[in-house]
Amino acid sequence: MTKITPQPGIMDISLYQGGAAHVDGVENVIKLSSNENPLGPSPKAAEAVRNSASEIHRYPSTDHAKLRAAIGEAMGLDPERIICGVGSDEIITFLCQAYAGPGDEVVHTEHGFAMYRISALAAGATPVEVGERDRVTDVDALLAGCTDRTKLVFIANPNNPTGTMIGASEVARLADGLPPQALLVLDGAYAEFVDGFDGGASIVSARDNVVMTRTFSKLYGLGGLRVGWGYGPRDIIDVLNRVRGPFNLSGTALAAAEAAIRDTEYVEHCRAQNARWRTWLAEALAELGVPSDTSCANFILARFASRAEAEACDDYLKSQGLIVRRVAGYNLPNALRITVGNEIACRRVAAAVAAFK
Ligand code: PMP
């Protein structure tokens, strides 16, 4: 046994279970466990990937100026206040590295995204979990969970895996009620699925204690290329850039993301398809006695009568080639998180749940 030991906190991190895309011995598998875009990326992004092949001997841009300009244009934001990362996971990591260390607390919600805890522990800080109200982010609980050691407060809005979200006035109340040393992080990984929602950008713009993170992995269909970004006060973006490796994003990833965000027609199409089939799937499952909260994202959290029923349904779906996500690790043992697939996928899920019942 080695005498070389990791930093305190590291062994408290559970190994992350990545989503498999196959089931042994089953054909025609559809993966609905990682909230990917069932329609794939914009054809223009795929073309940009092919075109980037001639440049892969070169190191990529270090300042991501072209992608930041494209994001700024698409979202109406100042590119100088944007940072790009290897998925929004990396922005979360940067935030914890730069702002939280031993003795500091990082607050997140009961069913908050796993990376908040992982990154807090990896930075040597202490994650603090606060309760929700019926699977909805509870601002009072978050404020009550803050102390003079709180450095970061993470909420995802819409939240994963619940699919619920809170309104702008609640987010503003949270930002304005935090202790002065605490930074609020608005994780907008699913913001694009909410019509007309800016992910909290206007709340960020008006304050010096709020950062927003976003991703190309969901609506833009580029999960495999790992591109995310953050928007915040200039001084905070400057700090995050200091912990960012100079070549964190590949040239291929940068080119694809730029093409994806410029293809607004395709983005609109994907958003509309998701909304349509999300409603269809939620209603179909509700009719089968499997309710879910109104989802604002690209998945639904299907609730079963018991953990045993949820697990049996998951096993049955798997036998039918449908991979969904168990969320017992998020303290939701009676539920399954199901990504909204395309029409064929949604119809197959509804038929399989009906057969299971
Ligand atoms: N935040 C939330 C709430 C998520 O669900 C995810 C992906 N599952 C991420 C951040 C990270 O996404 P990525 O690193 O692919 O940008």
C-alpha cells in the first residue's frame, strides 16, 4: 500500500458513473440518460469539425476571442466578461479552485448537480447541502445555509435532475441576501430550453457577486466536444482566467461551438422539438400513473410509487433498449430521469412503461 496520500476530502468524492450507450445483447438501444440533444448538432457545427482537421497540428487559440465574440453576439453580452471552458464542468472547477479552499464552505441544493460537491471537495473546501421545497430550489433554505465561511453558492436553474426552476425575483432575492464574501453561481446548463430566458444574464450584469455558467452540451448537441462558458463581473472572469490552462479548448471544439451558436434556425428547431415531445412524454407517463413535475429542461423526472418500482421499471426499460438515469445518488430513489428524445424515442419509452405497468 502506498504511503503517498491524497489531500483531505479527495477520498470523500464518489466516483462519477458515466452513462453507458449500450446494453449487452440488446439491439436498437437509445440512450436517454445524459440529456443529450436527440437531433444531434447543427450540420454547420459538424462541417466546422470536418474543416478543422487541417489545423490539428496547431495549438488552438488561447483567448477564444472568436467564440467569445460569437457568444456575445448571440446572447447580447460583453465578450470581455466571458470565459470558455472544457464543458461548464471546467468553469465550476475553476470557480472552486479560485474561490474556495480549506475552511471555506460551498453551498448547494439537496438535488444539485454532482460537480458542485466534487469540485468543492477537490479544492479542499466543505460542501454544504441545503433542502429544497417539493423538489424546487428554496431561497430561504439557501440563505439560512450561508455562514461567514460561505464562499460559493451554486444553483442550477432549471435544476438537474428535478427539471424545476425558480423565477428571476427569487434569484435576485438570493443574490441580494448573500453574505458579502459569497459568490452566487447560476448554472444555466438548461437555460436554452426555456423560451426567452437569459439564464440569469441580466442578474449577473446588474451585480458584482453573481456568475452564470452555460454549456454547448445540451441544446447545441456538442456534449462530446466539451465546450462551456461563464459570464460574470470582469474582475471575477480575470481571476478565473488565471487558473485556466492556456490551451484548454481544442481548435475543433472552438470551431464547432462557434458554428453551432450562429445557426439560430437549427437552435430554434431543437428548442421547439424538445418542448413538444417533453409535453407529450410527461402527459403519456402521467396517464400511466407516473407523474412528474413540470419540466423546464430537456428531461423529465418520472416519479414511481417506490424505489423498488423505479428500479424494476429501469431494468425493464433497459431490457427494451432504453437507457435512462437512476437518480438514487441524488437522493431521489423513487424516480428515474428520462431525457426527452426524438419522437421515436418518446413513443418507445411510453410503450415500454405501459408494458411494464
Ligand atoms: N450543470 C448541470 C446542471 C448539468 O446537468 C451539467 C451536465 N450534466 C453540467 C453543468 C455540465 O455540463 P458540461 O460540462 O457538459 O457543460
